[in-house]
Amino acid sequence: MTTHVTIIGAGLGGLTLARVLHVHGIPATVYEAEPSPTARSQGGMLDIHEHNGQLALQAAGLIDEFRSLILEGRQAMRILDRNGTVLFDQPDDGAGGRPEVQRGELRQILLDSLPTGTVRWGHKASSTRALGQGRHEVTFADGSTVVTGLLVGADGAWSRVRPLLSTATPQYVGRSFVETYVFDGDTRHPAAAKAVGGGSLLALAPGKGIQAHRERGGTLHTYVALSKPQDWFDAIDFTDAAAATARIAQEFDGWAPELTALITDSDTAPVLRLLNGLPLVHRWDRVPGVTLVGDAAHLSVPNGEGANLAMYDGAELGRALAAHPDDVEAALTEYEQAMFPRGTEAATEAATEAAQLHELMFGDTAPHGLVTAFTGHEQTP
């Protein structure tokens, strides 16, 4: 029978794997660095796609729970210029195949679906090593260890499991986000809430942008995009929230106040999200007893696919293990042979789309070039 599975990382990919294994009666333990499920914000809105994310949730037996989380109207989108002028406004007509949910709520339904004690909180993996014959040891930051016959790295960009398989490391892509939140926006910041609208906002200019989304309860979640080298961000002290906010806001001097309020009036300290990616073609030779899912396997620039792919990886690995209960290596081989081309295709598409979108969103013609791409009609400043 398939051995007890050790999963590093309680993100969407690791939890989907644990849930699909549980559905098939295969025991698993998930080790997570965070001290509790609510230790930090779990990010913003996710559009869950019919061809991968929703299939994963079906495999996990959670599609009805997922549907109860969908926030109607959030597929609406508008594009503004720096003066707050609306250049493009697309309502959500309900016909899209990518319904929006909040990442934290989606993660919670996965956590609730697992037996008590499946997730071991406060276990930050610091290193891993091979013991031979498919067995591996994980050492945690507190000095404790676990030895396992089947180790899965679901621990994201800076995976501690990846070095068992690959020497690849993420590289900076030349652009980053700074994350802010405004709570109860409709009441406390009505002008900013009106600018965001019912779904997502893209306020763009060459090299920069303010991208926001309306979440549940009037929360306005913003990702400030800046095309800057990493050392530019390194020079900002993000432990000094006021100074960091002021420095980021300085890049948007002269912009409409309802837009800059999404930065300056944030109810949380600004959080830097450096964007990194693994090589487009990232694969490894089969190593007994260990594999990767999600960003640990195929990290790429954000294009709406990352969470969906992580969940799909988790579901596919879980199904492969269930299909080969007496041959773990056959299951891992089957999973990786399908995952490698899937990850390469997704990373290549993400890189191609990123280059195209970067030019449209942050190039010399921004934001008018993006409006032209959506409408087919030439836009001029």
C-alpha cells in the first residue's frame, strides 16, 4: 500500500493533495511554517478555471463548497488613466468561466475537509537530505526532524525540498508588486471604492500601475506594480511602514487622489512581493521517494494560472498514488511525465503573455495600448 505521505507546505497545492489522498484513504501529514491558519493574510482574489482548478476541486469532492464561495460580479474590469478617467469598463455578465473567490476562504474549505491533526502548524522546513532507498529526512527550524518514505514539496518559490531534485533557483523578473489593503472602502473611502468599481481596476502608466480588486465586505485589495530593479526595492525599509508607503506613493505623484488613496490610506503595512520565476523548462531525473507540486515545480510570473496549476498538480498526484497503491515509483513517474510538459507549457505561456501584457500595461503606450487590445479601436492619449 502507498506509504504515509509527508507534504511540506499548506498552500492550495499541498492541501488539495492531502484532501485527494484522504478521499482515497491514504494518510498524509502536512507541515506548515505558519503558526496557525490565520497567522497572515492569504492573498486576494483568485479566478478558478474550469479546465484545471475546478477539476481539482471536483477530485477533492469540494465543488459545492467552492461554489458557495463565489463572489458574483467580480469578473468586471475597468481601465483608468492616471487622472482617474475611465477608458474601458467591462461588466461581469456572468458568462465567464473563471469565477472569483477569496484565496483565504478557498484554503479554509480545504483545511476543514481534512482530519484533525493533518496539518502540523509552526513547522518551518530548514533543510532536507536523502537517506537512501527512497527515504528522506526533513529538519525544521526548531531542530525537530521527520523521516519519510514519500516526500512532496508543496513549499512554493523557495522550496526546501526542490534541492533534492534540482539545482534551479528562482530569478527576479524585473517587476514587483507592493500589496496594500483598504477596509470598508465604500464607507471610509467612497471615492477610491467608486474608482475600483465592482470588480478589478487597472490604473496604468509607463513602468507602473495601481491594480486593485474589490473583495468581500468592501475591502479594496491593491497590488502596486513597479518595473524596477531588485536593488531599488532593497533600498526601501519595509519594516518602517510609513516611510515605505511614502516612498512607493512618491512614484505616483500627480495621480488622481482616489487612486493614490489606495496606497497612502492603506489599513495595513505595505508588503513587497518580488516576482521571480524558474527556468521555463524545469524538470529533473526521477529521484525515488520525492516530488514537487505547484510553484516548487514550475514557478512563473503571475498570469492567473499559478493557484489553479498547484491545485491540479495536487489532485493529479493524489490520483496517481491512489491508482498505484503498491508501486509509489510508478505513481510518481506517471505524475511527473504529465506534469513536466504541463508546467513547461504554462510557464512558456506565462512568459509570452507577460511580455505582451507588460508592453500593453506598462509600455510607452500605457494605458491606451491595453484599451486598444480589448476594444480593437485605436486609442490615443
